[in-house]
Amino acid sequence: MSALICGSFAFDTIMVFHDRFKNHILPEQVHILNVSFLVPELRREFGGCAGNIAYNLKLLGGQGKPMGTVGEDFASYAEWLQLQGVDCEHIRVIPESYTAQAYITTDQDDNQITAFHPGAMNESHQNRVDQASGVTLGMVSPDGRQGMLDHAEQFAAAGIPFIFDPGQGMPLFNGEELNHFADLASYLAFNDYEAKLMQERTGKSPEQLAQHAKAVIVTLGGEGSRIYTKDDCFEIPPAPVSALEDPTGCGDAYRAGLIYGIMHELDWALTGRIAGLMGAIKIERKGTQNHRFTPDEFASRFQEAYGFSLP
């Protein structure tokens, strides 16, 4: 079994603002917004949804094939992925372009302001789902607009169940297009804000979307997550964390757990807890691909977090 993870690869420049945005942004003056944030902490990390999800899935022992488009500056990232044992066969280099770049500023409340240059990601439609073999599960995560549209259609045409995870790509689509994604996908994944935006644009709540999908997953940050199915709603408690170092990439870590659970046909209560623990482990380390664990360490922490053992 293998998952084809369609999505972005990016270099993340992450900056930490030692204050709160709300203390420096005056709501009544946003029409003339002109602010500057001093960020004494800065680091450059490997990121992007496809890269992050594939990395986390590999940690869990799952098999994933990330598919995306990158620039001529990708060599160091490719070397890193290969060292981690991640399959790079379906990563296409676009000549005379940069790999996508994200510039993320995080405040003390874990709010984030992000500027994003898509670069080679805009050419993601050059990749096709049928270029990968042995795929049993797909994922359409944030990527170039046309690539997301095409890959959803291609998964559906091939009869491959897939997760639609629009993430930061949500603003690229209108209500009609989002409804079409929901019609094609087997699973839908959002954070709480994205779920509200999805409802605003489509007129459908998570409960309503779950009448036509196998499951609708909504993450709630430190409050855990909810998984809606046609007949049930599973309340997934948060896993305890030892430190809140960096929220960047926690959603991708959660989605790797989601893929793992679906591929292994685990029930939703267990799948949600595996995914939630992945997010908790990630938030304790800075960067999106700097955390690691052994299977025994994960099993031990799962027992501590939820009071029962992994099967």
C-alpha cells in the first residue's frame, strides 16, 4: 500500500516575534496598515505540505510518494529527503524557477502571518496521478491551483480514494469549485478556521459534508480534533505536550497520522489519536521536519497520552 501525496515543497523562513500581533495592529486603522515586527529569531527550514506529510508518514512506518514541482534550488532539500528514505521519484524540477518560499512570522499567541511565493509550485499540473504506480490512497493538499483541480479529477477517474486538504489553498477556489472537490473526495480535512470558510463558501457544515464523504476531519489546535462520519462525530482529545515550541507543520504531522490510519484500516477513534499525537510531537520542536522517534517511543507516548496501548 502506498499513498500519493500531491502538494507543495517549500523553503520556510520562520521568524519569531516576541510579542503579540494584537498589541501592534489597530483594528480601526487597518485601512492604512503599516507595521514592522522585530524578529530576533530566524531560521530556514525544509517545508511544504507534501514534504512535511511524507516525512511524518515515514516516521510512522508508512509508505508515501510525494508529488510536486520544485525549482533549481532544490538540491539540498532533495538530499535531505533521500537521507530520510522518502521516495523522490515524482518530484519534478522546473527549469529557471525557484522552489516555493514561505516567510512565516509567529507571535507569542501562536498566531501566524505568512507571505508565500509559489515559484515552481504553479507548474504542479505538469505532474499526473497516472505517472505513479501502486497507489492505494491519494491526497490533494495545498499546491498550484490547476494542479489541485487536475489531481482531484485524476484520482477520481482512476478510482483512487483521496483526501482533499485545501489548507492555505482555500482562497484559490469559489464555492462551486469547493463543492466539486467535496463531491470527488472520499475524505475532507480542515482546521477549524478552514471548516468555517468551507461552510461559508459552500453552504455546507462539516456534518452535511460528511453525508457524502467517508469522513470530514476538523482539527481544533490545542483542543484536539473532531471526525465527522455519516452517523457519528468522534471527539478526539488533545495529546499532552511538554513544550509549545512551534506550531508550523503541526497540521501536516496530523495528516500523516490520518493517512496512516486510513491505509491500515484503523477505526476513527484510534486514527484521530495517532494523528493528534503526531501533531503534539511536532509542536515540541522548531521546524517542520526536525522531530523524530522510534516505534517503541511512539507506542510508549501513546500509552501515556491516551491510557491504552496501540494494537
